[in-house]
Amino acid sequence: MTTPRLEIDFGKIGDNARSLVQRLGAKGIGVTGVTKATLGSPDIARELIAAGVRGLADSRIENLRALRESGVRVPLTLLRSPAPDQADEAAACANVVMTTDLDVAMALSDAASRTGRLVGIIVMVELGDLREGVMPADLADVCRRVHRTAGLTLTGIGTNLACQSGVVPEVAQMQELSALATIVESKIGRQLAVVSGGNSASLGWALSAAPPERVNDLRLGESILLGLDPLTRTPVEGLHTDAITLVASVIESRVKPAQPWGKLAQGAFGAVVPVTARSRGQIIQTILAVGEQDVDPRDISLPAGVSVLGASSDHLVVETPLQLAAGTEVRMGVGYSALLRAMTSPFVAERPTLPVAAPARARS
Ligand SMILES: *Cc1c(COP(=O)(O)O)cnc(C)c1O
């Protein structure tokens, strides 16, 4: 079978999504399933929809288009603001667009008037992580202007934490977001449909005993796909962490000195492993046919006894306890960064693992 390949266990991803939909649903929080790490995979999308997500979201217009063209009919949200010149495409592919910029909103309004389709807007507010968001003091004004603009409907407000600076979503930010929702509602004279409290990093807050305040939506990708809490990269209780595996083939396996020889400068990707860490006599050095182009070698988990020595564009060099025949397949777990790269590399194949004996699951 072709390598490198990602093996994707849809059943486990469905289990993860279903578990989160149920646990959060009990607290009045809906799940928006985020597909960007899967390039907007329609197969993953169908799994998430069957699990009960309220809609799907992606940061790339191209991925939303792929979802739409595959026949997905749930509401689609564009997570990353389009530039003004992408407004037409954004309005054509997304039901809801997250943005912070009034010029973008006006361009979306023009696009909506051309197509006759309302564009929902979620205005993002900055609560300290310093990625996207209007400052809290400006939120109500931006929201009111969106609310009053033809072709747009103010769907709600949202925040994004723990991405750029690793700021932990806690009760304080969720209280602030909730208070802001109330202020915006009083300005526009109606309730907001969506108060979106963040990404997988907000799960710790949402699943704790604390009440959800006004937050009624989380946008979840990593936790569904990998079963991990991004704040600590530890498993979320009750979720599968092995739904996705990368498989690569051995192309060389030889006894070699652990230490390079000759005068040393930079390797293909900058600094190389310090010589001191390598002065261990002879080792079995094995090369897997996968590289920086296909995976983040710092974000994989290899079988027991196998460790990464280094990687270049196309070669992943590992130490193995035994010499392995060329063609031997080595399986590895992936973190978010490794997954993102593997999913977007045209050199990595995908092979779905469908449950064999399990009864057919309900699909919507
Ligand atoms: C990527 C992204 C998400 C999903 O993040 P996960 O950590 O994968 O759950 C949510 N919201 C925004 C704005 C994003 O860009």
C-alpha cells in the first residue's frame, strides 16, 4: 500500500465529536466542527454532522467551497476574515463570516446585495491572546454598524484565545464575553444567536463545573480529531487520541556511527543535533521516506524504542533498536502541527479506516 499515508479512523473521530456534542450540549453549548486541519474533508464533515454538530467552520474559503460542492448543507462559517477582494467568494461559500473589519463587512454587504443572500457576521473581540479581535471598548459600535448594514445580519460575537500567545480561556474572559454580549444586545435591541467562546482550548473551562455564562458555541477541531487539549496536549477524558496515524516506509537501515564526522556547519534546516548528544558509538540509523515537506518531525510520536535523529525535506532519520528491511512500514502518532502538514502535503495519501463489523451509523 502506498506510503507515506495517513490512516484515518472515521469511527473514532465520530465518537469524539459525539462525546463532545453530548457533554457540551448538556451545558447549553453547541459545537461548530472545524475542518481546516483536514483541508475541508467532506468525509470528516459527514462524520461530524452525523455526530450532531450545529455547523462546520474552516479558515479557508477553498475548503468551504469543497464542503459546499460535496453537498454538505449545514451552516458554514468562515473562521478567518476574508480580504475585501475575497468578499464575493466568501459570501458565496459561507453562511457566516467572522471578521473584525468594517471595510470587509461593507465589501460583504455589497456581495450580499449582488447575490440577494444575507451574510451572517460574527464580530470577534480581543480578550488578550492578541490575534484577531476588536478591542472590547469598540465592540458594541462595530456590532451596531454591522447590524445596520443592508445585506448583513449580526449573527453574534466570538473570541479566540490560546492561539497566538497561549492565553488560557478562563472564567474571567468568559464572563467578559458574556457581559459584552449583553451590552451589544442592548445596543441593537435583540438577542444574539451566537456567543462563541473559542476553540478546543476552551474545553477545560466549558467542561468544568463553572456555568457557561452566555457562551453557547465552541469551535472545535483539534480536540475532535486528536482527542487532545491544546493547552497541555494531554488527552481529553473519554476521547480517542489515536484516530489518525501516519505510516511511512523504511528506505535504509544501517549500523552507523552516532556522531557525524568532518567540519560541521548548518544542516538543511539550520542547527543540527549537538555532537555531544550523538557521541554514543555505533547505532542503527534508519531512514523513513517522509520529510519536513510532509510532517513536522518535532510533533510525532514513534513506536517505543524509536527516536528522531533529524529530518530534511524528504528524509526522516530515526534510531531503531533493530535493523529494518526496506519497505517496512513504521506507524506514528501525529500532533496538530504534524497533522496539518501531512494533510496538506500532496505527497501523503489518505486511507480511511471504516469500522468493519460495527452496525451502520445514522447519517443525516
Ligand atoms: C482553527 C480555529 C479554531 C479551531 O481550533 P482547534 O484548536 O483546532 O479547536 C477555532 N476558531 C478559529 C478562529 C480558528 O482559527
